[in-house]
Amino acid sequence: MTPSKQARRAIPIAGAGIVLGSYDLAAISVAFAPIRSQWHLSTSVVTTLGTATLVGMLIGSLAAGFLADRLGRRGIIVGDVALFIGSALVAALSPDFGVLAGARLATGLAVGIDFAVVFPFVADWASVHPRGRSMAWILFGANFGTLAAYGVGGLILVHTGPLGWRLLLASPVILALPLLIFRRTLIEAPGWGSLVPLSLAQLVRRASFALRSERLGAQALATLLYQITDQGIGLVLPLLLVAVLKTSASSGALDAALVKAITIPASLVAVLLVDWMSRRKLQVIGFLGRAIPLCLIGFALIDGLHLAGVVLGTLLGVSYFFGAAGPDKTTVISPSEFSAPEIRASSQGLSQAAGRLGGIVGITGYALLVSVGGPGAGLLLFGGACLLGAVVSLVALPRLSPTSYRP
């Protein structure tokens, strides 16, 4: 098989793990409401399941990035699928909240590893110019994972009742088993194989220098700010809709699927623009387009205004559109594009770890603010993070065009 054919095969197989991870993150958000009801938990307690998942992702991203530059990518993205399968089954069979939280930590570890290693693996296989578009297509597919989880979760809860969350948390295994089989057939890209791996100490020094002196530090901060809102609102969206619209858990999940559907055309826009418009401009526009509707909803809810379902859904849809068309893609793909090949995975892992820290801030901050000021206060946190992300992107990121990327 020629290298080009190997690349066309390897890229979608690797990228399927990102779709799986996106499905899982949306699935746990749908499960929040029935878990809260079954075990009589508060919103702040049940959302710690999201925090546990993000802590696992942070650890997984940070460790896997350095290991992938030292040992290679292929074995790591095979092992993380096996870990995902085991932890998902434990979560579905959890006898109590403590076991469930531990299982979600392990699941997050597997998902974090995948997000840190898949994009460097794809960048190794892709030629220089289509790298951005190849990775944007993977993130386009990830939207279907989230959308499917909201839809499947809503249907499961409708037909199985409160205990349906167990089936929902087990459902990703159906996708993970064939992925494990296909990933075992992958090989390392010739580009990585031609490099002389750095020692762990060398990797840490090089990556630390990149954080301080190159665009990686600014992009990692932008990633953190974006994930405050994206993973924050993504993990609480069904719960938010249940609280604001006074609907059932199943209705909240299905309503979330309708809102999330806007990310499909938005991601197509990103795929078309990612190699035409500068990353910086696409990122700034996306941050601002997400911030404004979130702030409008937040102020309206704080003022006690009644928002009809169609108004709330439209504003959330606009927010999701701009996020998916801009920083949702640029903050993920840039580290693998701009970093030197020998520290590509380490750079991706550091940026992804910053994003998971942002997600932890987002979901924890939302839970705390909701307890004192209601959902509106939580949404202002998300909107404010996006405004700051636009400023960081405008001021700190260099004006690089798609043709000036480092190979």
C-alpha cells in the first residue's frame, strides 16, 4: 500500500476516536438529571461527574503528549480505546456514586489521551498543506458524536425511565469495540519514524520554551478560555434546558440535540475557511459570535425575564454556530500544525491539558454561580470567558497565514 493510501486509511480510523470521545462527553451530560434524581443529589454534586471526567482528561492529555513524542503514537491510541471500554462498563454498572465518579475519571483519562495523540498522528500522516483541513474534518465528525449522544440519550430515557442512564453510559462500547479492532491494524507514519526521539527531559525543556516564547502559550490560553464555555456548557446543556424550560430529563436531552444540530453546518463552514482565512481571524470572530448571545441570555435570566423556548434555542444556536465555526477547530488543530515535529504531541498535550483545566473551571464555576445567582450567572461566566478569548487571540497570536505554517 502506498503512503498516500495508508494516510487516507489511517486518518479516519484515528479520527473516529474523537467522535467517540465527543459522544461520551455528551452522554454523561444527559445522564446528570436521572442520576441526580435516582440518588437524590444536588446539582453541584452531580456535576462533579463532569469535573472528574475533565480531571482525567487533563492528566491523560498531559502525560500522553510527552509519551507519544518519546515512544510513538500508534500503541498509545490503541491502549486508550481498551481503557475506555473497561471504564465505560464499570460506570454503567456502578453500585454507588463513588464508583461512578472513579470510573468517569478513568474514562476521562482515555478520552484525554486520544485528544492529545490523534491530532499529532494525523499531522504526521498528512502532507503540509491539507493538515488543517484533515483535522477540521475530524472535528466536523465529532459534532455528530455529540448530537447522537443527545438524541440517543433522550430516546433511551423516554423508553427506559430513570435507570436508562446506565444503558446510555454503556452505549459507547458499541462504537469502541470495532474502533479497537481497526486501530490495531495501524502503523506509525513515516514522518515520525524518521525522527530521533528526544529524551523526556529534552521534551520538557523544549515544550516549556515553546509555552513561554512561541505561539503555543497564547494558543493554550485561548484553548483554556474556549473550553471554559464549550465543555462547561456542553456538560450542563441538558440540565440547563431542564431548569430554564421546566421540562423532563428526556425532553432536555432532545432539546439539546436540536440546539447542537447547528454545529453541523457551522463545522462545514470551518472546513471551507480553515485553509483560506487566517486562524487568528477565524478564532476572534468565533469567540465574539459565541460571547454575545451567551451574555444576552445570562443578563435576561438574571433580570427575571421569561425566555420562550424558541428564543432561548435561537440564541444558544447562534452561540454554538460561531464557536463551532471558529475556536472549536482552531484551538485544537493549531498546536499540531505549528509545533516542530519532534515536540508535536507534547505541544498538543499541553494545549489540551489547558483546555481541560478550562473545562473544570467552567463546570465548577457554573455549579457555584447557579447556586447563588441561577443559570443566568453561570452563562455570564461562559460569555465572559469568550470575550477574554477574543482579546487574547487578537493581541497575543501572531498574524500568520495558512501558507506560512511550519511544516
